[in-house]
Amino acid sequence: MNAPTRGAVATPSPVAAIWRHRSGEGLASDLDTLAEESPLEIRYGDAESERVVTMRTPGADTLLAVGLLLDMGLLDGPDDLLAVRQEGANRIRVRLRTHRAPPPVRKTAVTSACGVCGDSRLELDRLLACPPLDEGPEVPVARILELPERLRAAQAMFSRSGGLHAAALFTLDGRLLRLEEDVGRHNAVDKVIGWACLERRLPLQRQLLMVSGRTSYEIVKKCIRARLPLLAAVSAPSSLAVELADASGMTLIGFLRPPRFNVYAGEARLRG
């Protein structure tokens, strides 16, 4: 199955009437394009507990649902899926081949900002006990320095609103495979990994991921489950992100702003 490298925009971006201030000119009326945010309900069973609600930017909702259920441990790959269908603008229903116990019920909806929060320390301890990533592949430093420009050039929705995060999946030679945008950093990653799952590309042992913001424990966790060996970000990682990346053998790069970047874990993969 050959899919486009960039996710499609499902609906026109909302526009707001604003007053724009420019130095020496005062206020003037104008229109501004906004990043859309709305709730998405993902149902993966008949019980009330077998659902999750997340805030997201509409578009690639099926990819988001698959990526999030992968992260929750409710499926391992495309063969665990019987059907994924959109039911209205803000609901996805997923039929799984095998029923698995849902994770503990959360008291609030998942926001686009925080990912799936609440039991991070306990889950971190479980992840630290998992087998580490395989050694390699080696990645030239010059290739890493090319990623920000290629990510930015593909951010069509960000270019209009200035309010969206992006996650981009690259080959080892720097070719863009898939880019997704969302108001939530975690959602953008889920959409990319959901795409990889449906395209039967998992595990992603010879690909690289770059994200446009900071790197949290949640994002590192998602990448490890997809077996991504290298994760790069424009901004800083959190302490738990560094701890998990180091223990798992992942290369974690932060503050990737050519010609500089910081390596927080897995420096042995970098060459040149």
C-alpha cells in the first residue's frame, strides 16, 4: 500500500477575525488562520471503559486511533485489527481480533498536550525491564543536520496557522516517509506510527523520527514500542525521556538547530 508522505487536511482550517498590531501602525482588523482542536472518541469495545477521548486536530483520525491503541498495548500490529471506521466527525470505532484488558480508567479525557499521563513512573519501570533496542544502524551527523529543514518544508498546516506540532519519519538516507501535524505532539507521533502499522512497516528499526517540539517520556515510550533507534527534536528532552532512552539503547537528540545539537543518549550510532 503506497500512501502519501504527508497527511491530508480533513477540513478547512478555522479563521478568526483579529486586531493585528504592527509597530508604528497601531491596530488594524485582519483575519488569522487557527489550528483546529476538537475531541475524538476512540471506541475499541462495547464496555463503557473500552474507550478513550483525546483532543486532536482533525485529519488522519484512523491513524491516530491505531497509533494510540498500539501505545496502550491493545494491539501489536495490523493483524490484530478487524476493522477501523469513522463514525461521524469525532468518533472512531476499532474492532480488535482479540480482546485485551483495557488500561486503568482515567478520570479525565486525554488532552492533546499531555499524552497519556498518570502512571508514568510505574510504566517506566516496566519498560526499563524490556529488551533494549538492537545496536545500530550508524547515522552520519550530516544526515541529522538535514532533518529540520526537510521537516519544516513539509509542514503545510503549520505554514498557515503557526500553531501545530509535527512528527516526521525518515529513512536512513534522509528521505521523508511520512509527516503528520497536530496540536498535540503526542498525537502527531501516534499518527505517524499508526500509519506505519497499517502500512506493515513495523518495527521501524531502520528509520529515524524527528519531532518539532520538546521530547517527553511519552514520546520516547511510543518510539521504543515502534523500535525506532533514533529520535531527534528541536527542543529539550525531559529527565524521564533521557532515562528511558539511555536504558533502552535509543539515540536521543535535542536542540537540533543546525549547525548544533545535543546528544543525550546513544551517541555510538552517530558517525562523522
